[in-house]
Amino acid sequence: MSVFGSIMSAIVGAAKAVGGAISSAASAATGSTAMAEVDVEAVMTKLAAESKEKLDWRKSIVDLMKLLKLDSSFTARKSLAQELGYTGDTNDSATMNIWLHKQVMQKLAANGGKVPDSLKS
């Protein structure tokens, strides 16, 4: 599975666990949970509240991946950057990480996830 696919899968899985982050009408109609039914902000906020670590998932791709219990290593982030079409210098991790966070939020929204505009820009 791709790194982004793992992110989407983890968010959908967490949404199923918290229940309230899923549109009940959509879930009842389809009998399953698709990204289109997931309130990404609600899921991530709930995970952050339950975490023993203080993780700033709203700004940090590393923290977002940690909350989802995914590999957040530099190597994993470089793979994600390649997957999402990053053309900058992957050794400039700060710039790459900022770009990755925005791209992940935009791609989650493009795949039907409910993502506030403030997280997509």
C-alpha cells in the first residue's frame, strides 16, 4: 500500500472507531465507511486528545503520521513526497514537510474527506 493510502486507511479506521466522525446517513446508505464520510478534523482531534504526547497534527506531517501510528521517519516522508509528486529538494526536510502536510490535506479533501479550508492552504 502507498504511504498516502496508509494515511487514508488509518483515518478511515480511526473514524470507524470513534463513530461520531462518520456521516451516519452515508454510512447507513452504503453499509461501509468511505473517505467521503469522514470528518478528518474530528478524527484527528479525537486522536490527539487521547494521545499521551502533545502532537501538532494541524501543522506537522510528522505529528499527523505519529497520531495515525504510521512510520514518520525521514525515509517514509521522502517516499510520500515522491508519491505525491514533490519536485523540491527532499534533503530540505522543513520545506518538504510543509509541502507534504498541505498536499496530504488537499488529497484527503480531493478523495472526499471533510477537511476545513484552513488545513488545505
